[in-house]
Amino acid sequence: TPVPGGRLLGPLFRQEPSVAARLVLIVLLALLSHLVVKAVGAVSERIVATTQRHRSRLRFMAQQPKLVTLIRLVANTVIWVVYFVATGLFLEECGVNLTAYLASASVVGLAISFGSQGLVQDMVIGLTLIFSDAMDVDDMVEIVGSATVVGRVQEIGLRFTKVVNLYNQVVFIPNRTVANVSRFPQGGIHAYADIQFPAGVDGGKAIQVIRGIAHGVWRQFGAIVLEEPVIDSVQTTQEGGWEFLRIRFLIWPGQGSLIETTFRQQVLKAM
């Protein structure tokens, strides 16, 4: 039996499943993208944990924190693009003009970009630091910006660079303030101490005593003296003929006063 108004309601009922299916597809796509991003984040964190446990054997992964930053950037970009497209398609199904939606989003994005220029600068400079290899994670660096910071790089992010200084403080440096980066390829600076032997001194005994002092300073000031001191063989000058012993320290940058004070005082007292 013909239903009153069937000619009008029939096409509408035939269209509703199509619209619902499209909305479900959009929601499923957004959920799937979100799950993929979560999986990528979990895998990256797993890689970071593995790198920390096996750093000595996985030298290829020494720059993993940089890779994690890039993975998170790409993942977040993908998920926001998917959300943006899904929202536009949803609004289009609800009768909103897609062109008006894109225009409104452009205006909002332009306003946000003007209001957050510092954030944009941080991200751009952060990507520059990552891709240019100006510094790597675990590098000993001196960063000159609004203030000078010396320390070991813990993380290079999109907004901040984290540096651990001598006092074990984690310093967050906004990327836009980084003006100059100085790297210490050896992980610190070399400090040399030359000890001249008095005439008639027992060289073997003197070397033994000095070696004990150098190792004592290393054990006591392990945060400043970064490696075991290297003691060279006794050398003799061509002019004058006196003998001296050279000790090489690898120390935290800017902490050379330790050699000038504590080590020197102990050597003078022992000699």
C-alpha cells in the first residue's frame, strides 16, 4: 500500500545510511590514527629505554632522543591533520560550508601565529638544531644566549634544550635564545700540570707520590675530574737539563682552578 509522502521520505531514508556510514568512517579513521600515534609513541619510548640500557653496544642509537623528537613531531602533525579533515567532513555532513570552515581555520591559525611568535621561533630553531647537528645528546657544550650555560645536553626538543650543569641542575633553555654553541669534543677540557723535580730527587718515589695525589684528586672531585688522570713519562729539557713530569686531567669546563689550588698544594706539600 502506498505510504503518504513516500516519494519524499523514500530518498531521505535511502540517504541516511550513507551519511551515517560516512560519519562512522570518519570517527573510525580518527580513532585508528590516534591508536597509531599512541603505538608510535610507545615504540619510541621503548627504543629510548633500550638505548639507555645498552648505550655502550648501541652506538648507532646514541642520538635516539633526536629521533624521538622527530617521531613525535610527525605523529602529532599527522593526528592533527586527520582530526582537522575529519572535523571538516563532519561539519560538511551537518550542512556547514567546507569553504567557510577552511577560511575560518585559516583566520584562526593566522591569529594564533601572530600571538605565539616565540613558540614558532622555538620550533623552527629546534628543528634547525636537530637537523644541523649543532650539538648532540650527551655532548658537553657551552651555550651562549640570554645567559651562558655550560653542561651536558640531555634533550633537544622543539621548545627547549635541556642541559645538566655541574650542580646537577636541569636547565631549560628556550631554543630562540640560543645564539652560539661551543662543543667540547673530548667531553671536557684538558688541563696539564708540569711538576719539576728538584736536583737529586728519587724520580721513582716522586712519581709514585704524585700518582697517588692525582688519583686522590680524581676520586674526591669525580664530578669535576671526568676521567682517570694520565701520567706521562719523565721528560728532560734540552736547555738546563732539569726533569719534569706532566699530568693530564680531563676536567669540567671552567674548573681549572682545582688544578691550580688543591692539586698544586698537595704536590708542593708532598715534595
